[in-house]
Amino acid sequence: MLAPTGAYAGWKPSVADARQGHRTLEQALDDAERSLDAGYPATALLGLKDSFVNGPSCFFAHANPLWARAYRDLGRPTYAEHLQRMMAMYQDSCDC
């Protein structure tokens, strides 16, 4: 997604990795929340999307609230609405 330069922080976001378990998901979520609170929604979005790609599908449910917030903070409320419709596809339990 294209975003204004000011929406990116000067650091790489944490990314969850299914091979390393749930701990990395918590780190990625904490980092995304810090990025959002600091005013860097594009950095948060990058970490959340990469975590979703690298992790099991159950990560989606955990990331969804912050992911939606990132889209809203970027002025993309329609994308946040699409995330809600995707929830039905990613309801697996997370046993990692």
C-alpha cells in the first residue's frame, strides 16, 4: 500500500514467525501498537501483513484489531471493513 513518507518510522517492524512460536506474534503485535501510538501506521501495517504471511492463519485474528486501526489511521476505512469480512476465513485455533 502506498502511504505518505511520514507514516513510516525509521525502523523495521517486528515480524511474527510461525517456526518460532507465539512469542514472536506477541512481539510483532506490541511493536505494531507502539508504531501506531507513535504515528507510524504504515510501519505497523508492514509488520502485521508480513506476520500474517509468515505465520499460521490464526495470527490473523490476533492482528486484526491493530491491522484495522492502521488502515483507518492511513485514511483507508474501506480496507478495515474488508478485514472484518475476512475474519470468517481465519478462525482456526492458535496452538503455537
